[in-house]
Amino acid sequence: MEIANRIFSVIGMGRSGIAAANFLASRSGRVTLVESRREDELGETAKSLHPNVQVNYGTSTPPADAECIVLSPGVDADAEFLAPARTRGIEIISEIELASRFAPAPIIAITGTNGKTTCTTLMGNILKEWGKKAPTGGNIGTPFITLVDKAARDFFVIEVSSFQLEAIHRFRPKIAVLLNITPDHLDRHKTLARYIELKGRIADNQTEDDVLVLNQDDALVERAVKGKRPRKIHFSQTSAVEEGVFLSGPVILSRFGGNEEILCRVDELKEPTRWQMENVLAAAAAAFAAGAPRGAIADALRDYSGMAHRLEWVRTLGGVDFINDSKGTNVGALSKSLTAINRPVILIAGGKDKAGDFEPLKERLKSRLKHMVLIGETRQKFRQILNGTFSYEDAETLRDAVTRAYEKAEPGDVVLLSPACASFDMFTDYEDRGNQFKTLVYEL
């Protein structure tokens, strides 16, 4: 891809937009960064830009002379303001598409509705245990384009969202992982069918020489990649796989080329890691596909302690465990978290609606919960669906919710924050929500 003296427009001054603009400008591209917010709303952000990047504030419309448009993940690839560029045949790509064209090492890309960050981090840990240089990034926080300029590396391990997959063209991971699919981001993607199609795009450009790691337990995953070309291996928590990694009672087994071997025992894993079994199996399967030795995979799994805001143990107080799963921002995430915890649960849930369908949760909540405390703008939506079928109550603030949940708990119970909603009605983001929860738990 030629950059020097070519005219680029980057849409959105988030982390990936700034990183893309700086990458292009440092290679003599003629770059205009377009940002819908005013300059005075951005604070110090603009100071991190390359001096040759021009910024157009207060607009989303790219300049008419742009020869290539690079989108930040928050920008809808189907946005109306991009219509003139599409009509003129201007190439519109995502930041991960741009980065992939310059990546000097194989890409391991991980997507799915839930568990992406945990699986990506765990995959990076396994490769490090193997002795490989494998920077992690993408949707996880460090833009992929930033990693391209780092020192020698053996792999790139990147988390990929449906937003980023909207505008790929030649993006081709050597190993792609599709963890699961449950309805999410329908406020942007509109239909579940569209969301499934976008998740399947991770394998669009893979060939028979590449590997696609799939969740055998998820029918929507298989639907998303039907007809794709790469070699498929599977992982499963419920049944044996023909080729891949699966859970069998107290042990994790691998099966490749007809040979079945024990990878490790479940009780060798730290407790928070056991709650992330789907991600453990997926990362192990992908690591085998990358060529990692069995010992390195097993050692990395045993050493892993989990991540903040993802089924994170906070504290035991009076025999009650408090678990922070603030990253559980959709129905599927809450359902998986409840499956992972085999003890009585007092659940704190609710927040900003993402157009999710709560109806499938009704029976799961009835069968798994001891009590529920509702917060945020979706309280009424939850109440309408639950309709008095079990014990629940409202809380005006998170502090109130934590107090009410603890009052309902008895020794052996779990107080779980897993909102099934976005955080923006009451908090800056899911991290702010989770950090406030942890602070309030320690104040009890």
C-alpha cells in the first residue's frame, strides 16, 4: 500500500484514529483527521498528533479530495456522511485493515461477543511462556497500527470487534478465533443476522493454509463461518472434538491427528481461571495451532490469574464472596457468568440499554439467582420481563445496590456485579463502574 504523498482522511480522534493518523503522517502521507467534537472538548488529546496531521474539528465529513478513508471503531462504516465517498469509489477501511497491510509477522485475531480480552491476554501469555515475542492489542486497548512499529516480533495477537470488522477488505489472520455469538450492539448493527455476518468476516480472507478456531458448543458460531475456507479446529466444554481442545470431567484434553493427551487438570488452575473455561480452551486450541509446545501452554494456564472486571474476585466478607464482572455488558455475558458460578447468587444488574433482549434471561435468572438488585435506566425493562417471578428490588445508586445485596446474602453466597448493560447512564465506562463497585465492597 502506497502512503507517501497520498491523501488520507482519518475519521475520529480516539486512540486508534490518532495512531492511524500518526502512522500515515510519519510515512509522508497527507493526512486530515476529522473529529465531530470541538477542539475545546478534547483537552490534551490533540497534542499527541504528528505535526503534519491537519485536523478538521466539528465535522464528520471527510475532505472531498481524500483518496483513502480510515475509520475509527466508533464510526459506522454505513454512516450517511460516507455516502459521497462510497459513490466515488474511495477506499474506506478500518484501522485493523490498515495495520494488517504492514504487519511483518503472522496475525492471531480473536473475536466473539464475550471473552475476547481474556482470551487475547491469555494467548499472549502462552506465547510469552513459549519464548515468543507477541505483542497484544487491537480492541484490547493498544491499537494494532501502533504494534506494527514495535521491535522484532513473532506474532501479533489482537482482539477484534464487530465494529472493526465492518471495514476490512484484505485482513487475513493466520489464526482466527471465534469464541461465541450472542446478541449485542444491535443499536448499531440493527439485526442479529448482520451481527453474525460481521463476526464471520474474521475468516473471509483466510485460505486453506490458515486456521479457524471455533466454539463447538455455539450454533451461531458455526452459522457465521459456514462455507469459509480455512482449516477448522474446535474447542468445547460439553463434548469431545474431532480436532482441538475440550473439557472432559476433571481434565482438559487435546486431540490432534488422532492423538488424545491430557493438557492439565482443572483443579491445577486458579479459581478465577476456572470460571473462564471457554476462554481457556479457546486460547489453548489457538496456541496448539500456532505450534506452541504442550508444556508452555499448560504452564501459562496454571499461572493465569484472570483480569480486572471479568469475573474478578474482590473480597470475602462474612463468608460472602464479591465478584466484579462489570465487563459483562450484554445478556450473553451475564448468562455465561451465571453458568460459571455454582453457588447461590445475589445479582446486581442493569444500566444503559444496548437494545438487548432480556427475555431469554428470565428462566436462567429464576433458576440461578437467590435475589436481584436492579440499577440504572433498564430497571423498568427488567421488571417488565421478570414480572414478579422471583425476589428482586430496585436501588438508586451502586452504593445502595451493594448494601442491599450484602443484606440479602448469607455465608456461602456470591454477590455478583454483572450488569448485562452498558455503563454510560451512571458511569464513565465499565472500568469506572467496576472500580466503584470494588471500592464500595471494601467500605462494607
